[in-house]
Amino acid sequence: MKTILIIDDEAEIVELLAVYLNHAGYGTMAAGNGDEALTILQREQVDLIIADIMMPRMDGWELLKKVRQSSPIPFLFLSAKSDDMDKIFGLQLGADDYVGKPFNPLEVVSRVQALFRRLDAFTKPDKPVPTIIEIGDVKLDLESCRLYKTGITKEVTSYEFKIIALLMSQAGRVFTKAQIYEQVWGEEYMGDENLIMVYISKLREKIEHNPRKPDYLVTIRGLGYRFEKKQ
């Protein structure tokens, strides 16, 4: 059974989500703020985090920063802060999804299921694939979900990992934004180009010597992106 940590200072929301997630077959834990959540994460096995942004003592932004220092665990924001810039900021920090309040608990359950389904698609492939992909001085370990640049570990979110795994596993092939979105998110592409651009930009910062003049993750104008083959 996968366990989900629900973090919100409104007890009613925590209880509501726990009921629906438990009914869907997940175990749940609860915390009222970021400090409590970090304590739980240090001692318990958690498979996914659902967190509010505006919380006392430690807000969701700060919690996400601390979590991403050591873990690529799927992270879903649940917040009344529904402005597009807030969503983009959360994704830049390393969030995997974002649901605005008020919400339908069934939608939250569906998004949780989708996150696990997409993660499983990469960690449990249908056919054998190499566990290590090395192109130039960039190395991707598919088994441990780690990215290395010149031997140095680069922390990545679950979606960053899925995107670079897709591109590196088929280096030389051009992927459109729609293809990347549909294969990584598992949903029909609705034309949100900024979302893909944010993730590509973050990946370039981690693997390129000069992110503005990328050698690996290149833009094919009018088409999409390609991971260059290197000897």
C-alpha cells in the first residue's frame, strides 16, 4: 500500500482527503504544517505528498525546497493561490502538480493515481531497458532515478527525471511539446507551452555548461526539443 502525507492546517480538509484516499486504497498520514511534515518524513516511509501553500510555522514553498534537497518524491500542491504565476513558481521549485481550492476530492484522487501511474511507467517498464544512459558527460541512472553531470549528482523532480529519461533514451529524436506532455503527464495536450518550457529550462540549468547555448538539450525551432547524440 502506498502512503500519502497530507499537509494542511485545516483539519477538515485533511480528514476529507484521507477518507477519499483511504477508500481508493491508499494509506494516509497527516501534518498541520511544514515542520510537522519534515518530522514525519524523517521517520516514516512516504510515497507522495499533498501540501497546502499557506500554512503556519513553515509554508508549502519552504517545505518543498527542503524536501527537494534530498528527495524526488511526487509533490502535489493544494492551494487557494490559483494565479498562473503561483503555479509556475511551484513547478519551478519542483512541484509535480497543482490543484486549486475549492476542489473536488475525486479530482485529487485521480491526480494522485495519475502521478503514481506515470512514475510506475518509468520504474517498471514493460521491456528491459538499460539502467544507465550516458551521453557525453551527462549520465542518467534509471534504477536510482539520479542525474549526473561530470560525475556530480544533480537533484531532479519526478517530472524533470521523466522528461530527460524520455529524451535521453531516444537521443537524436525530436519531440514536440505535445508529445512530451502526453508521454510524461499521460494526458491530452491542451497547448500549455509554458509548462514544458519551465521544465526544459530547469533541466538546462543542471546539465548545460551554458544554458542559453545548450549543447545537449537543444530547441528545434518550430518543432520541439532534441537531446543531442554525443560520442
